[in-house]
Amino acid sequence: MGAFAWSPLRALMKKAGAEIVSRAAVDKLMDYLEEYAKDLTTCGLDIAKHSGRKKVTADDMKIAIDLVD
């Protein structure tokens, strides 16, 4: 089971302008988002550890997003 719910992702794609969205398209987006979230979390955790903390903060994630993008 994925970390993201299928229906909200489909609704998001429709809100972005896609009138008809296939299940395969939602599944592909879900796979991408899960992998991206894992990469960002790993980076955020590395930043927290470098700061001597176990807790990943919003600031860690902001830095991680800037680094990964």
C-alpha cells in the first residue's frame, strides 16, 4: 500500500486541469511522489543528524527541498 491516497491525487490532477485521468497516470504520480518524499526525508534526516538532533524539523525539510531541487 502506498503512502498517498489515490482519490485525493486524482482530484488534485483534475483541479490542475486534467479533465480525464487514468488510473495508470495517478499510479505513476503516486510512485514519483513517494520516491521524492523518501529522498527529501533522507536529506532532512541527514541535516538533522549533522545538527546533532534526531528530530527532523520544518527547517530541515526546507533546506532539503532547496538542496534536492
